[in-house]
Amino acid sequence: MRWSSYLVIVSITFLLFSCKKAEGKAAVQKEVKLPKMEETFPFSEAEKIELISYPSRYSWDRDRENFDVIVEDKKLVIDTTYIKERIVLDKKLERDLFKAIHTDNPVTESAACFDPRHSILFYNKNSEIIAYIEICFMCGNYETSKNFTHGLMNVGSFWMIFKDAGIKYFKE
């Protein structure tokens, strides 16, 4: 009888301390501060942010490895011929995008296909593209313009932003 009472007391004590440790970890994660959006490139210079969807880029854009190669008169430009959808983000979705880019919980699993069908374009006040993120939701990989500095991004959150914005074209 004494032995079973001892086990019950030890089990309850263990559970109490385990719960407190878990609460402490959750509190630490909540304290992680995001950089200020208005001070972080490209958000600091973006007048608008646009989401675009298109057929597999490698089926129609065989000459370029990524968007960064398309430079005309020192400006980034894209071939708009195959774009299926274009949506400009509202302020709430811009904030959600910023959080997905500067997450402390990135999704790091990915495959190797990289067959992009979606991009996020950042435009300055002169309507010039100043940065981009090109995304393949099939494999979870992304590429960014060379001037885009970031940590690991949460591509799953990008998918939700595209859905919430109203993008419907996700595959052929």
C-alpha cells in the first residue's frame, strides 16, 4: 500500500513539473520579436505587393533560370503573357506575409522538383519591381531576388495567404 501511494505522489509531482516546463517554453516562444515591417526591406520600400499565379514557368520560360535574370534598363521585369491571376494584397495580408517571411517556425521539409507557379512581387512607388519571391507549392521550395534578405520562410503560410487573397489557380 505504501509503495502505490509513493508512485501516485511521484507521478503527480512529475506531471506538475512537466506542465510548468511546457508553459515556460510557450512563454519564451511568444516573446520572440519580429523586426519592424516598415523598417525591413522590401516592405519598407514597397508601395504595393502583388500575388501572381501562372502555368508551370518551365513550360513557357525555357530561357531563364529564375526571375532575377530578367533585367531591362536596370529594372526587374516579368513576362506577363502567361499570368492567370493577379491580386494586390491588402494591409492585413501584407502583415501576414511579413510574419510568414520572418517566422520563428519555418517549414523546412521540401522535395527537389521546383516547378514554380506562384510569385510575390514587391513594387515601389514608381511601379517598378524591387523584389520577388517565386514559389513552388508542390515541393515547398522558393527562390528570392538577390536583394531579398530573410531567414527560412514558412511556405505553408504563403499558401494560406494566396488562398485568403482569392488566388484559385494552383495547378494545371
